[in-house]
Amino acid sequence: QVQLVESGGGLVQPGGSLRLSCVASGMISKRFNEYVMGWYRQAPGKQRELVATITSGDSPNYADSVKGRFTISRDNGKNTVYLQMNTLKPEDTAVYYCKANGLQIPFVRASYWGQGTQVTVSS
């Protein structure tokens, strides 16, 4: 079994900050460092979209809409990936999901999703 548990969402005013965390447990734990970890979001009535990913080598990738405002990082010792979100805008409002992509890992070949955490940016 694999579990990804997100936390850190909430209500914040425009211009504010939040830090999301995603803790992985279960079978993923032994090879967490090999997974490409990512954050995605889905706003009401819209498709789920990529926010940021980070490779096993700590190389980040960001959607254009969050570049310069969001930072993704990982702590392999804690099986955790973070998303630091600064200068939040109302259009950042969405449910944020953590994803562990192990499709490229031998004998894994699977991806996993967390249950999501709500981020609401409003005054």
C-alpha cells in the first residue's frame, strides 16, 4: 500500500503565503528518493494542472503561472515533498494534489496520488 498525505492548505489573503507538505508512507518509502514528486491543482470547473515537479536529482520544474512565486523541495529522509507558495493570488485557489511518479522505476512502474488539500486565496 502507498499513502500520500497532504497538509498545509487553508484560507489566505492575496499576497500571503502557505507551505504545503506531502508525506509518503507504505511501499513507496524504501525508494522515495527515486520518485519524481509533483504538485498539481484543480480549480472548480477546470482540469487538473501541473504546478511543479522535482526529480530524484532535485531538479525542479514549474508551471509558468507560478514561476518566481512557488518553490518545490523534498526531504528524502522524511519521505516528504513541500510546496512553498508566496505572493498568492485568487487564481491560485484550488485543491492541491501531491503525486508520486514511479513509472520510470524498475519493478514499480506506477504513480500515486494524494487526497488533496484545499487552498483558498481570498480577502
